[in-house]
Amino acid sequence: MKEIQIAVIGAGPAGLAAAIELAKAQGNVTLFDENTKPGGQLFKQIHKFFGSSEHLAGTRGYNIGKQLLRETEKLGVNVILDAPVYAIYPDKTISYSHQNREQAIKAEKIILATGATENALAFPGSTLPGVMGAGAAQTMINVHRVLPGKKVLMIGSGNVGLIVSYQLLQAGADVVALIEAAPQIGGYGVHAAKIRRAGVPIYISHTIQKVMGKNEVVAAQIVQLDDNRQPIPGSEKILEVDTVCMAVGLSPLTELAWLMGCEFAYIPQLGGHIPKHNHNMETTVSGLYVAGDITGVEEASTAMEEGRLAGIACAQALGLYDQEKAHTLKKEIWNRLNTLRTGPFGKIRKFAKDELLKISREGTA
Amino acid sequence: MRITKHPILGEDCEIELVTIFVDGKPIQAKKGEPIAAALLAAGIRKFRITPKDKNPRGIFCGIGRCTDCIMTVNGQPNVRTCITPVEEGMIIESQIGLGKWSDKE
Amino acid sequence: MKQGIKYTGTPSWEELESAPGRPSQQRLEKGPVAFIECVQEIPCNPCEKACPFQAITVASPITNLPRLNEEKCTGCGICIASCPGLAIFKIDLNYSPTTALVEFPYEYYPLPEEGEVVPCANRWGKFVAQGKVLKIKNPRTYDGTSTIAVEIPKAFYLDVRTICRKEDY
Ligand SMILES: Cc1cc2nc3c(=O)[nH]c(=O)nc-3n(C[C@H](O)[C@H](O)[C@H](O)COP(=O)(O)OP(=O)(O)OC[C@H]3O[C@@H](n4cnc5c(N)ncnc54)[C@H](O)[C@@H]3O)c2cc1C
Ligand code: SF4
Ligand code: SF4
Ligand code: FES
């Protein structure tokens, strides 16, 4: 079997950043992704990103992806696309399919940067054609340039729901309304303000009751919720829509970490079950690292920093960096991660992340 | 519906087209796009009928994870149309239930 | 209903009034100036870097609200397109004796024409007044974001923030 030094699985911002750091340290990296284009979430994101100037804030997501890609090319990272990895084994053998062939390769170190996957909601009519994940709608409009529908109801007011609503408007669809079951908007106010300015109503404390239609969506019924999240009789509203998009959260994509026998912690604020890991992003399985949304759903900026961190720690473990150099580099990254995790939104994530590190430490001591 | 003009992505200049056949009807598709995108562009949203409850289904995840969008393509059932690129002359059929292999061996 | 950006998706007057990115009334009277409607502490700072006159400060931590130094601000409008939140506007209160100029970011297709009269909307997307498009800017450096300056009746300078999008405004 072919042997390689380092395998990075997932070519989103976390995986790309990890590969770049490792290549800079003269490591021999191979990057795998199931898609035909690298970039992960970034390639659907046509809005300008938040974050600090160091994190390329103000640059549109897909352009950040292009920049990272150019760097991996310049550094000579081996990128294998169209290569879903479906299993990894404790001896670090990686099974993937590529060009319709099953293949296997063995790596000394593995970094998992597989990102997250969209959650779904079930309600009467939720399987009708026209009901879809917000990510599906986003892929259709921004990558393939087709509208999945003309009149859309968006469920969920996190950043994904807000941003995809805005992008649907930009693509020429009408977003009839956005509903949110919680008594407040989940995502950034500035994203909400964009769609409000375009005349899209946001109904907080509202949920979907059913979607009507025989062969496809023709309408949706929403209802207001009281303080105990119970439907208020008489507050039902029927919206004429042909598409219902769900943006009800993401869950880390952790199958490969389960297969490797990693220990997990359950942290709801980060999206559910997360592989335990230490300050080096190393899991409870030696030589297996994690970075990005798989360690808790956050942002591209934090995903890139975590990718760098995992890359440097991995380089250190391989002896490519000495203790001192690695320590300095890692400290800089932790400082940046900590400033990114401030403010009312970041604070919650920092708390959850610290909790995760604590659980991991106690669990593995 | 296609998005030909876009404030950020600009004009769509990929114009190489192929013809595919959907339940016998010829449809123009953009070379290399997934089957699902071509169908949505043509206003087709119902891709199949589920085996047990006979319910219609269309795309859900758009990235190859959920298998809601499966159809019979060139005689092969259960093809995920959201990640399978169109090819000239492709024959696509709405899948009823579990689908049937058209070329019985 | 509860007011505030967390509940409605639009900043309330209280939030706007206490925002450190808001210029004073005296400054507004003096000439064109930026009006930064960024009222929530999020990790973001491109506006700080974009201003060629160092009139915007976010500093550290990055979640600080952007603060406008209204003396330094020349009202050039360069910061508008740099904000990923589309939260920065430019206001020239005394554009003429009866009209004000409001410049805002715009990322929809199609763009209006310069000279065209367009229905202008407030933060809720509701029609406020007709406005005349004075100038549209979208150089490469704006990366797809355009800025549109409209001339509107002076009374509406705090309301007009965009062009109506919905057909039934
Ligand atoms: C609508 C939306 C808007 C956003 N806006 C912002 C923003 O403004 N600013 C910001 O900082 N962040 C934003 N984000 C978040 C950001 O995109 C993600 O946090 C970031 O992409 C996570 O990076 P990642 O590398 O961990 O995962 P991903 O980008 O999801 O990449 C993971 C990659 O791994 C691949 N993969 C998974 N499993 C396998 C496997 N078994 N085999 C092979 N490949 C596999 C996936 O296909 C994917 O390409 C947004 C996200 C969404 C959905
Ligand atoms: S208008 Fe010009 S001077 Fe004023 S804050 Fe913006 S960029 Fe700076
Ligand atoms: S760039 Fe915009 S959203 Fe970001 S801090 Fe500045 S004003 Fe706020
Ligand atoms: S829509 Fe989910 S696999 Fe195609």
C-alpha cells in the first residue's frame, strides 16, 4: 500500500490552512476532498466575510477560497479531488474512492477537517419537492446559477438563514418571509438588516405547521409561539410560496472520528457530539487531529486558525519544527483565536470551546 | 429558471449546451452542470415517487448526502442527480419506487 | 413588540443614538459625513482599515463597535463598500437648501441609471420618498458592491437607506 506522511481530509478553509502550514514546514501533505472543486463552504459564499483584515475579512468567501488554493498550489500540496473518504482505520489506513475505483493509502498523521452538515426538520409536507435545505438552495443559485423557486419561505434566523435569504434576493427570487422559533434573531444583526431593508419580514417566535401541495409546494402555514413555545391558536398564517428552505443549524461531520475510536463530548452550543481534543487539536487518538467546523460549528476565520494550529502541531510532532518555534507560532494563533471569540456571539463559543478543552483534558489525563 | 445576470457573479458566459432527455422530452442543459440543476432550470422539481408511500420527491441537500434526488439515468436507477454531471444524449427518467434496471442482464 | 436589532432585524433609534459610529447633529450640519449603523459587537473590522483618513477605530478586541472620529471624517464614502454588513452610509444633510444626499451600498441587479428617479425605502423596506440618483460608483476595488447616492427631501435623511425592492412597496 502506498504510504504518505500527512493526510488532510476535507479541503475547506480548515483543511486548506492546515495543508498550507504543513507544506511551509516542508511536510509532505496530501489533501482529499469529495467535491470536484476545493474550498468547502467557501465556494457557495458570495458575500464579503466578517472577521479581521488578517483573516481576509471584507473579501468574498469564494475569493478567499481561491487565495487559499493558489497558496496550496504554490507550495506544491498534492490535492486529490472527487475523492470521498469513507473509512479510516486505527492503523491510519485511509479508504477512499476516486475515479470510480476504491483505493487505500496509509498515512503517518491525519487531520480531519470535514466540516459540518445541515440539520433538517420534519413537519407535514416537509418531503414535498420545493422543501430543501438552505445549503441546497445556496449551491443551486451561487454555484450552478439556477433558482430552485421564485417565492421562498426561509426557516431559521441564524447567519445561514439570513445570508441565504439575502443571496436568494440577489439571485432574483422573492423571499416572502423568514421565521424563527426562538424569541430573537440568531444571527448577526447586520445580516438581518440587509434583508429587512429589502422588505423581507422576519417573524420571531414563529414556526412552520405544514406545507401544502400535491406534487410540489404551493403554500406554507406558519403560527406564532407563546413563551413556552406552544402554538397560539388563531395566529396561523398561510403564505403563498413555492419553496421552503430550512436553515435550522449544522452538525459536525464526525463519522470518520467515530470510526477511529475517538472519545467524544456532547456540547450543544457547538452543534452536538464533538471529538475531544487538546490545545494542539489532537484527538484522543494519537496522531489524529481535527480542525474547523468538525470541532464545533463556528466560522471560516476560526476554521482557518484551527487548521493552522493543527498543521503546526502536526509538523512539530513530526520533528519538522522544534519546540520553541512551534510554541511561538501556536501562541500567536491562540491569541488570534481568543480575540475572535469575544463579543456576545463569540463569548458563548469561547465558553463552550474552553469547556470542551477542559473535558478533554480531564478525560485523557 | 436560470440566473443569467447576477450583481456579484456577473453575466453567465458558460454557454456550451448539451441535450438531455427527461422522461422522453429533450431539454437543453449546460455542459458539466449536475442533472438536478438542469431540471430545476427547466422548471422540473419532482424527480421521483417514493416506494412505500408513493410521495413525490425533489432535491433536498444538493450536495450528494441525502439521496432524495435519485433518478434513473441511462438505465441505471438510484443515481444522485445533484452531483452527477449531465452528458450529451443522457436519458433521465423519473424514478418510480425502487426503480428498475432497464437493461436486464 | 420588542424593539432592537435582535428582535426586529433593524436597529432601534436608541441603538442608533448610542452607536459610537453615529456623527453628531452639529457635524451633520457641517457637511458630508459617514453614518455607521453597526450596533452589535461582532468580530469585524474592515471599515477601520478602509478609511484613508483613520476616522474609524475598532481596535482591540475586534468585537468593539466601530467609533467614528467625526472631525477626521471627510465624508469621502470609501468605507461604505468595505463593510460586509452593508451598515455604513454617507449623509450630506445640506446638499441643497431643500434636499439631502444619502449614499448607500447596493448589491442587486439591475442598477438604476444616474439621473433616474427611484422609490427610496427605509430600514424596513418601506417607501419613504422619491429620490434622484446622483451618482453610482462600482470600481473594481469595491468588489461587486455598488454605492448609490440619491438626492431626497431633507426631512428624510435619517430614514432613506436603500431603494425599494419589493414590488408592492
Ligand atoms: C451560509 C453560510 C454563510 C457563512 N458566512 C460566513 C462568514 O461570513 N464568515 C465566516 O467566517 N464564516 C462563515 N460561514 C462559516 C464557514 O463557511 C464555515 O465555518 C467554514 O467553511 C468551516 O470550514 P471547514 O474547513 O471546517 O469546513 P467546510 O468548509 O465545510 O469544508 C469541509 C470539506 O470537507 C469535505 N468532506 C467532508 N467529509 C469528507 C469525506 N469523508 N471525504 C472527503 N471530503 C470530505 C466537504 O465536502 C468539504 O469540502 C458561513 C457558512 C454558511 C453555511
Ligand atoms: S467617509 Fe471617508 S473619511 Fe469618513 S469614515 Fe468613511 S472612509 Fe473615512
Ligand atoms: S465593517 Fe461594517 S459590520 Fe464590520 S465593524 Fe465595520 S461597520 Fe461594523
Ligand atoms: S439532493 Fe441530497 S443527494 Fe441529491
